[in-house]
Amino acid sequence: KSEICLGCGACISGCDKDALSMIHRDDYKRPPKSKRNMFMKIAHEKGRLGPLVTTQIKKKLGLKN
């Protein structure tokens, strides 16, 4: 069922040969390559990327919030 499929392929190895196959989903979104990129994406989606970047810059410069 595409509603619950994670795309991991575990079901393929557990079934008889050629009983199942994987196909590319039209709505597939490649996951971020790193945790940092994941958190940046989440912050962007929540409209918090600007404040996050500002906080990080202040931290690097040794400034207080």
C-alpha cells in the first residue's frame, strides 16, 4: 500500500521472487544528506530559518542574543 510504504525495500527481500517490485513514486522527495541540512529544511518550512541563521551568526561572533 503506497499510503504506508516507507520505500525501504524490506518487503521485497521477505517475499517470493518477483512477488513484489519497487517503483519510483511521483511525489518522492529525496531526504536531506545530513542532520544539519534536515534541520535547516525544517526551519525553512516553519518560517524560522532567518532567526536560526541570525542566532548562529551571533553565536560565532560571540555576541549575546
